[in-house]
Amino acid sequence: MKRLKLFLSFALLFYLTSCGGGSAKVSGDVNPRNYPFLGSGEYKGEYFPTASFRECTPEKVGMDSKKLVKVYNYAANPHIKTEGLLIVKDNYIVLEAYLNGFSPDDLHESYSIAKSFTSCLVGIAIDKGYIESEDTPVCHYFTRWADLDDSDLRREVTVKNLLTMTSGLNWNEHDYYNDTSHNDAFIMYQTADNYIEYVLNKQCVNKPGTKFNYSSGDTMLLSGVLKEATNQDVEQFAVENLFNKIGIKNYYWHRDKEGNLITAWGLGLTLREYAKFGILYLNRGNWNGEQVVSEEWVKKSTNPPYQWLNWYGYSFWLIPVFNDYAQYNIPSDTYFAWGIHTQQIFIIPDYNLVVVRLGNDNDPEHDEWVETEFLKLVLDSVIKN
């Protein structure tokens, strides 16, 4: 994952094209008919988009249409590969764009956004009493680890360690886009029939809870934890306790060859369905009056879990991961789900905003997509009272 890119410039390019990838000129009077990616219509009161979304003219919920055109132009830069962009204010769509061949009904691979969904499922399992707490040792769910000698650090690994990627397990996932020959996630994908067993074979090289190390292996173990704790197929648990609650109907979620749900990646949804998940968290786990996941869990998930770790929560990224967020006036409580090739669900509570960006960026470490620049444009679109 990239951490910071400073002061990259961007250009507003070409005219709006039918397939996306070009920019739109901003006229004096921004009529939605000339900017089809902008929301249109009236604000009709509070609602939740369980069955379908409503949209409205941006000004109806306090956003500036002209400035949102600039947001679109930033995302439509052909030097990056945005495929979907959705901005939801007060649960109303104010901007929705599909580019580079992606369409509203297409299911888009989320990559590590799935980790945030898995975190939610763990929270639900704790809420329902299937898991005692996030401090429960993982060895309770895996016979192989339960039988280890007391001196083996793996016996100390907790659910919280898996959620925060502080298990201490020996795992290399540092290079996503170039040399993957030593990347455990790729090796597991290419060689292992049972991903859980692949991770269980790893040794602890650090004491759990003392060092952050990005690891899809940690999240994959949560697949086994959820299955053992709930005595239920993890996908079915997700459908019954999360997807059905917020109206997610079209999806796929891959499994390994042994049938384990790949909780570290492999989830595909439409652009709008990703936004529903963001709205759930924006509303602190409540969906139209029903507490799908506890407010306490949402709070824990989206705040620093340790004094020394302020950029990653319970499988959600926290805005301090970008060292320049304050200079762009991005609220400190902003958090987001993040997957490779730049899949992102931003939740900005201070502005009641959810922003989803789906992409196919081949080299996001060196392209012109800079999260803080983009978010500044979005926040500048909010009309100041």
C-alpha cells in the first residue's frame, strides 16, 4: 500500500466521452442533463437505500455541482484507470460515474476491501455471542495451535491481532505490483489448496500485538475463526447477518480449493452495493433503525487500536496513513476500506459523506491518483453555511 504522494499535479483533459476517461468542461450553469454523472431531482427526506438509492441535485444536500465536476475530472484522468466513482451525501447520490467499460450492473473485484467486510462479520459474531471478545486467543479455534507448547508465541495470537495485522506471524506481502516471487499472498494463491492451513504453518517472528505487518494471512485465519465459532458457512453467515440487512443481493465471494471463504479478498459487488456498506458504518452500524453491528464495534474498528498504531484499526485504514491529511483539512476521524489497484470506500462522518472509488490502477505507487488531493476536492464541494 502506498503511504504518501506529495504535490502531484493533474490536468483537466478533453471532453466528456461515452466510455469515460475524459474530462468535462465546467460551464456557468451546470445543468445535470449536460453532466449525466451528477445527481438530479429533489431531496425527499430521510431514507435508507435497502431496495434502491435515491439521487438529487447536489445543491439539495449542500454540495456544489460545479466543484463536483472538478472531482469527476480528477477521477477521469486517463493516466489512471478509474472505473467507478460514487459520492453519497445524506444517503443521496450526488455523483455517479462509470468509466473504462465498467457499468452499473457489473460486479467489481474488491481485493482487500473484503477485509473490512470480514471485520464487520467478526463484530456481528461478537455481538451475537459466538466469539467472546476480540481478545479471545485464536488457538481456541484451531486444534493444531491449541496443542502447541506454551512457549510458542502463536498461542498468544488473539482475534484482535488478526484484525489489526499484529499477529507477529512470518508473512511477506510488501510488493503487490512488481516482483511477487516472495509475496506470501501470491504464493498462497498459486500453490495452496487450503489457505487456512498455509497460514497456520507460519511461525511467529514477533510477539503478538507489538508490530504491524500487512498480512492477508491474518485476515484469512478469520475465515476459520468465524466458521468454527458460528458453526456456519461464513458466506451464509454474511448473507443472513449483513448482506440481507442492508440490501446487498448481487455479489460473488471466492473460496479456496478446500471451500474456505477467502475473507482476505475475493468479494465482488456493484458500485452502489459498496456504498451501502459505507453507509452502514457512517450510521455507526445502524440501518434504518436496526443495529446490524454494534456502535461499540464500529467505534473500535475505526479508531487506533494501540498507542503506537494510529493509521490502522480493525481492518479499516485511518486517515493518518497519509501524513499530509491535515494540510488538506481532511477530518481526523475519516477512515476507509482499501484494496489493491485502488479500490476505496471513504467514510467522512463530519460531512455525512461516503465516497467509493473503484479502479484498475496498474501502478498506483507512481500514478496521478493522490487520495488527499482527491478528498480535498470532494470536501471543497460542500457548500459552507
